Amino acid sequence: MSPHFDALEIRDPAEREHDLFSRLPRFLSDAVGKAEGLADWLSGHDLSKIVDRQALASLPVLRKPELLERQKKNPPFGGFVDPDALEGARVFMSPGPIWEIQGAGADPWQAARAFFAAGVRPGARVHNAFAYHMTPGGFVLDTGARALGCAVFPAGTGNTDMQVEAAEAFRPDVYAGTPDFLQIMLERADRDGRDLSSIRIGLVSGGALFPSMREAYRARGISVLQCYATAEFGVIAYETSGQDGAPLPGMVLNENLIVEIVRPGTDDPVAEGEVGEVVVTSLNPAYPLVRLGTGDLSAIMPGESPCGRTNMRIRGWMGRADQRTKVKGMFIDPKQIAELIRRHGAVERARLVVTRDGASDAMALHVEAHAGAEPDAAAIEATLREVTKVGGQVHLAEPGSLPRDGKVIADERDYSD
């Protein structure tokens, strides 16, 4: 069997670039004819001239706060979806909230490549522990695995005991989910005397895969690679491995996407190797997003991957260009913290601090009260879970003790080990 998913992965880079940009002007013309929001956003630009990266850089970057505002003014999609594509489609609401649509085809988010690169082959059994509720995460990996020819158990999130029991019976070859939940499942299985030794491959996303965590999985005989995915585009990039199974540097970009790295807060691409915001253009007719700023930081790596795939590589996820932060696979936005403050009149100021608790993400909301007010910590904790869909502790801070540095969300996770 070929070591590559298809011939597209090993094309000459110039051929790939020509293919993408020869298709782009017609795609843009068709897209603005159907998606009125996109037409308004790109008005005044001659889209027939967008034939290379320099021309593409003349278009404005659409950032998620702007997309969110446009969706609020013109719900649910802000005019960025082809209305004809809604027939028979799934739609999702990700935190923000931002609405998305599932594209056409068996693998609309192009996840099959990431599974293949991780060593998964047709006939494998996949335990998918990404969320299937409201957000597209579960479906991104589910459709990719099934398109590859795998059987998928849609486990979703939570219910650890039931998931371990199901995995022991199903005997999956592959785990798909956040990096830390696999460790939680394995430790629970060890405690309860259950056998999860069938799992030999992990494809993870939605959180940091720390070197120590990857090595702990390797010691158990589980090869774990990660992919970088978003709700809007699916799998943007994915890790590959060498002949010894060890991960190779960086992540290879997926096909049919144009990825740029721009200076945060601007529309300007940065030089190769410089850290900036990941900006993506997708040739997806159902959801034609052009130069969408993901808010994630990364950098283009020089040269090609030793695995033989010829697309550009990025250094993987390197933090956020804004304060919007991913915790346990869910994005948390400063606007959500503002909504919590609005609901609790006793709270004057709040700061969400994200840290690590062992291998898992943890968060704590530090709140200052108005003079003379007594906030209800338990009620605030319940609202925090309701608004963010992630649980966290609430700490009542002394008046004036929170830093006045403009940060609503402070990501204090250490990714060095």
C-alpha cells in the first residue's frame, strides 16, 4: 500500500500552487453570486485578478469577531453560506456563538488524510471521543474515518466509565479525541481492571499534546499524532511520522486550502519562519470563507517534510493572536466572560486564568465585587459552565487585586513538558 493518501500529497509544489490559484478567481465569482455577506465583504475588489498570493493579500482578513457581528446582524450565517447548500445539510453552533454548515461529500472536512498519516487504514475501528453536540468536532473526525473505510463508535465526551466499558467491548484500534481524555480513559481502565490494549493509534486535536504525554502513550505501545483543525475548515494541517513511527517536525498543510501567516491585527503576510496569525482561504462552495483569520499563531517551516508530502509545513499551534482561548477542546471568548459579568450584578471585574492540572486543562475565574456587594460563588460557577460549556472554579478576589493589564483571559499553561 502507498505511504501516501493520494497523488495530490506528493505533487510538485508549483503544480499545487498553480492549481489552487487557477481555480480561485472562478470560485470567488461564483461564491459572491450566492453568498451575499461575502459579496458585501469583498465589494470593491476585482476578484478576477486574485491569481496569486500577492493579489490574495490585497483582500481584507475577515476575523472571527467581525464574522460573529455579521452573523448577529443577519442570522444565522451572516450571508456567508450558499443558501442552496442548506438543503439536507447539518448546521452547527460553535462557541461565540458562530454558526457553520457541513459541506458536501463523504469527507467535507478532509480528515481522512490525517487519519491515514497517523497510520490508520481501511477496516480499522475508531473510538471517537470528540463532541457531537452542537459543534462539528465529532463529525469532522467521524466523516473522515468513515470515508477512509473505518467503523466509528460515536462516543462523544464525558461518561468516562461508560466509554471505557464500550471501548473494552468494541476493541477499537484507534482513539480520536482530545489528547488528555485518552489518558483519563487508560487510567480509569487500569483502576477498574479493564482491557484497552486494542488501542494502538491516536489522532488527537483540540488541546496540547505535551511531549511527556506523547511519550507516556508511546510507552504503552500507542502511537499518537495530532492534527490542527477548526470548525470552519476542518483539518488544516496534520502531523506525519518517519519509518520508525516517530513524529516528524511540524504539520503538513491539507490540500485544497490556501494558508497564509499574517502579522496579528493586520492583513499583511509575514516572512517564512516568522510567527503570525493563521489565515485560511477554503474553496468550499457551501461555506466560502476567504482569508478568515483563525486567531491561532503559527509559522511556516522551510523545506519539505521527510515523509515525502510536498505541501508547506507549519510549526503547529503556538498560541492565540487574541485572548480567545481553547480549553478542553472548546473556545472561550472574552465576550462570554462579559456576559457572565452582565448576569451577576455584584461582579465588577473578572479574569479567567487557564492552567494545567496534570495532563488536563483547568480554569479558574477570579472575580472582584462592587463595593459592598457579596457575589454568590456557586451561582457564578454555574453560569461559567453554562456560558462556556466548560467547568471551572470561582475565586473571590480582593477589590483592586486583579491586574489592570487589559486581559480578560490569561493562558498560563506551560507547554514545555
